[in-house]
Amino acid sequence: MKTLYLIRGTSGSGKSTLAYQLIDGFTAREITAEEFCADDYFYDNAGRYNFDATKLSFAHKWCQNQVASTMVDDVANIIVHNTFTRQWELQPYRALAAQYGYTVFEIICNNKFQNVHNVPADVVNKQRERFEH
């Protein structure tokens, strides 16, 4: 079975931590898996994170394209870990899953860790306020 995991939650909720744990588990069992997030778009070749809010829509489109390309390759497990605070943000991934025959699992993280990209507390609070279950 081909599976798409959509991991949602506010900044610092544990999305990436869970994604990496899933990848490690699949890899340990020699099961193919890939993980993607829009944040990856903002890393330069030296591994520095350079967030630019004006490029956020490009980052999400890039992430969707990465997932589509991986689905074409029939990778068994694909994990996307983005905030996805609104339901409509999941739709492009659900459409890709339907197109390529993937089962979708939606996972919501509710933890409150220090976020790795130092997103300000007021921004995280806004994410919580607009989060649609």
C-alpha cells in the first residue's frame, strides 16, 4: 500500500520530529520513504535557513512538486510535515494522493516544544487560533 502522511500542527508542535522518526523506522525496515516540508525550500547549499515570507507560496508549490515527483517514482511512504492550519492547504496533497493511488493519513501534532526556526510566539498563537481540525 502506498501511503501519504500529512503531519499538521503549529510551529514547535513536533511535526518534523515525528516525520524523522517515521523515516528512521521505515529505513530500519528497508521500506522506501521520503519526507518533505515547505521549510526545506529556504535552506541554501551551505545548510543555512533563510526564511523569506514573500516566497512562501513558492515554497509550498515546490513542496507539492517534490511530492508529485516522488509519487511518480512510486515511493511507498511519503511524509509531508507543514503547519497546514487550514483544511484547504491539504487539498493539493489529497488530490495528488487520489491521482497516484496513495492512502492518506492525517496526523495532528499538539505538543509545545521550542520551534527550530525561532518563530515568534505571537505568530505561533495566530497559527493556533486559525487551526482548523
